[in-house]
Amino acid sequence: TTARLTLDPSFRIGPVEPRLFGSFVEHMGRCVYTGIHEPGHPLADADGLRTDVLRLVRELGVTVVRYPGGNFVSNYRWEDGVGPVGDRPARLDLAWRSLEDNRFGLNEFMAWAAKAGVEPMMALNLGTRGVAEALDLVEYTNHPGGTRMSDLRRAHGVDKPHDVRLWCLGNELDGPWQMGHKTAAEYGRLAAETARALKRFDPNLSLVACGSSNSGMPTFAAWEAEVLEAAYDLVDYISLHAYYDPSDGDVDSFLASGADMDHMIRSIAATADHVGAKLRSGRRLKLSFDEWNVWYQSRFHGESSLEWSEHPRLIEDTYDVTDAVVVGSLLITLLRNADRVGVACLAQLANVIAPIRTEPGGPAWRQSIFHPFALTARHARGEVLRVEPDCATIPTAKYGEAPALWATATHDAATGEISLFVVNRDRHGPCALEIALPAGLRPVEHLELADDDLSAANTADAPDRVVPRAGTGLSQAERRVTLTLPPVSWSIVRFA
Ligand code: AHR
């Protein structure tokens, strides 16, 4: 097929928010233990943190990391994870039917976050706990000293407060699988009262209320409306979560997953704006897409099937070329909605549906999905531009006619550089793309993620089987650039 698009710095959506390139570390499977933390590993530092993983996290360009869950947080006592490690209790984690010995906790995570150069985003347990425990945790974490909780932190060897700015008011409390699952009315009230108290502690904290666990929940959008009726003026973000896989082998719908993410963002923004209008509020809430990724749910047989054990191998999905193209297209979707989405977290960071895989005592490597994330985080700078490709459509069972190309671009006014990110969803052939450019720009880099074998993946033995390679077919005639996008591909073209 052929397609055209125009890059024009005057058509701006909004600034690229660095917090769009977040990720997520949950006490689940091997994300923490033998993922980011493995004392005794040949490459562990004095804190038991894997320096090979830290190096990859920095290369990935992650900016903010949500912790400690996830479903895990809804039955977690943060106090179990602080103080002398030998005194910490072992607990049953009911979310993942795992044994948690708590040798990694809040202060270890903050030390890791400082070394990784990321902002911490803390989740509170509003499942089995409430306002009092949330206040204790915030006092322990953020108050300088001279009070019971802040002095406890200092007694634990952390003199300066961690000053965490971003807090999640629980996790997926609309889901019946969640420990302490609630109705929208129950959660809305709890979220509002917790937020009121936290803002009394520090009015500048940014708070995220839980939205729906996914767009298929029976209460999708109704949950958000009811929660926000109670908490609108007290919170700063409402959360969204979404995981995609080619269910029943429907690859065309899978490749068009951005259509669902886009629909979710528009629906929840509209729901929030409706509540804001009813309440005569002058505030406009932002969205926190704080869990998103490809997740082969069909390979997971549910929490009840799990035996009690320490850091079992859970949902260690191996990602292929198609998965990387979908992840690239979801990043494009987030950028296209940069005026509403203020935070986004790829779930998760290590081993558990993750861009980084490790073996205990062994290597760490980049999965295929690592690459579109790292390149987008590195080169999406400045303002997001409105890009509307003129292209063919592809019929999909789930989303109707989906555009064959999915694209976004950013313009950095400081350098004049434009970065174009584009996916060709077509499985049946390449696309010849013609780009209209502002005067004076020329392509300086053209990389693509594509492969004759769409099921190719990176493994411990072949960690660089799937990597971005130089794109082909690029030529320029004055203000027109043409290039070829291979079938099922993700590409970046930088102009300077
Ligand atoms: O990321 C895995 C799980 O997915 C999280 O614990 C939960 O919040 C979501 O359902």
C-alpha cells in the first residue's frame, strides 16, 4: 500500500511528559527477588542490587517506577518491610499465593530507585487497610524527623526523608480478585477520606484514584463516575490499566490494540470531565495509565492454581517481534493523548511481563519490547505533534476498520529536531510512506523493528536476535521524504 503524512510543528497536542515513560516493580514472581535484587549474584552491589539490571533500566530510559503492587499491595503491611532484615516477618501474600520474607522493602526500593535514577511512585494498601496506615506510611516516608514514624525511619538508618511526590490510592479495587475488593461507593469514600488526610499532611502530593481494572469490566466508566463524584477535587489522576494479547489467534485485532487504549483514554477523560462539569469544578483531571503491556493471559492459569513458594516463576512471557510492534504502537497511543495522560507505567520491569529478563545467578537481557520503549523514551522530546496518516484500513474483528498506519511525532523546539514514530500494522505487505516535512529538515536516523520471522524472540542464549536495524528505502526530494515500512513493523525516523 501507499500512505502520506505531514509533519508540522504548528499542530501541537501537548508537551511530552517525562512520566509517560514509567514502569512498575511489584512483589510478584521474580520481579524483585532475582530480578532487581539478588544478593550473592556476581554482579550484585553491596546492597544486593543487580548492577547488570540497573544498567539496563537506565538504558531503557525509565523515569518513574510504581511500587510495591499491584494486587500484592492490597494485602501488604509496609511495616513488615522496614527495620533490621533479621527481624522482619515472613508473610503469606494472598494475591499471588507466595511466601514473602520481606527482606526487600521500602528503604531498599528507595535505594534502588536512587541508583536507577527514577522517581518512586508508591501505592497504598486500601484493600485490607485504611486511612491510619496510609498516614503512618506517608509520615515514615516523607516527614523529616521528630515524630514517631519519621524517627522510626531514622532509627532504620535513613536520615533524610524520601520525599515521594506521587501516591496511588490503592490498586484495582473494582476487581473481585482484589483483597479488600470494594463497591464504587465504598472505594470512592475511602479514596476521598484518604486523599483529604494526605493533602492535609502535604497539599502538594499528587494522588491517583483507582479507575477500572480494564475496559471489559462490567462497571467500566460507571465506577470512575461514582468514585470521582466522591473524590474529584481531592485527587489529581484517575488510573487506567490494560493488557493485550492475540486471544483466539486474532492477530489483526492484537496489532490494532491501540484502538482499545485510545478508546479507554477518551472514555475516561470524558467521564472525568462530565463529573467535573456537574461539580462545577475548575480542575481538569489527568489520567495515569499505570499498568499497560502485552500479557499472554491464556498462559496463566489463575492465582488459585499456585502453590505457596518464594518468588516463583510467574507470567515470564517471552516477547516476539509482533509483541514489540504492539508495545511500540501503545507508546504511540500514549503520546497521541499527551494532553490527557500524565503518567504511564509499562508493567512490569523485570521478569514478570517485562522488558528485562534475568536468570538467577546468570545473565540479564533485553526482550524485543525493550527496544521500541528505549528509543521512544530517548527521542520523544518537546511537544507532541498531531499526525494523521492518510492510509488504508485493515478489517479487525474487535475494532472494525483500523488504520494500517499508526503514528505520532515530537518536535523539540530547543534543537529543531522532529522524531516520527510509526507502525505498519499490515501483515500482508510493506507500505510506501511519503512524508511532507518543514523546510530545512533532513533525515538523520532511520531505524526499524521488523523481521521475516515474526515469532523471533530474544533469549538468554540469543539475547540480540531481535534488535532495531537500519531502515530501508529512504530518499528525500526537497520537502518530501519517502521510505518503506515493512509488514508488521515499528519504525523511528529522526529529522534535524
Ligand atoms: O501486573 C500484574 C497484575 O495485573 C497486577 O498485580 C494487577 O494490578 C493487574 O491485574
